[in-house]
Amino acid sequence: MTQRQIKGRGVFPAPLLLLGEAPGADEDERTGEAFTGNAGRELNKWLSYAAIPYGEYWIDNVCPIRPPGNDISKI
């Protein structure tokens, strides 16, 4: 299995950095960008509630690839 390196998204450099642990299935199998699955939709909702515009943050993961079995200890 080839592991895909997931890219961050947003504006870099930015005054706000949001980091997740590792990509999920949506990011790995569909989009190739961080936080574009269910967690990304929830995060976008909270950023909207906080009135933080797209140009004010960068979103990325500490680990750029999806861990086997979604277990980060296996990387």
C-alpha cells in the first residue's frame, strides 16, 4: 500500500495554526488535503462560529500520512 502525503490547507504563514494528529480516510482516499472529512466539516463550523476567516489560519497534521489501521504508533 502506497501512503499518500497529505497537504495542509489555508494561508501560510498565518497568525493561527491548527494541528491534528494524522489524516483520516477522507483525506487519504479522496482529497489529499488536511481536515476535509467529518472532522474538517466540524472544524469549519467552529471557525465560522468564532468568526475566524479562511485567510487567518493554516490547518495541518503532525503526521502527514494516514497511519496503518489508524494507529499512529505503527508509523
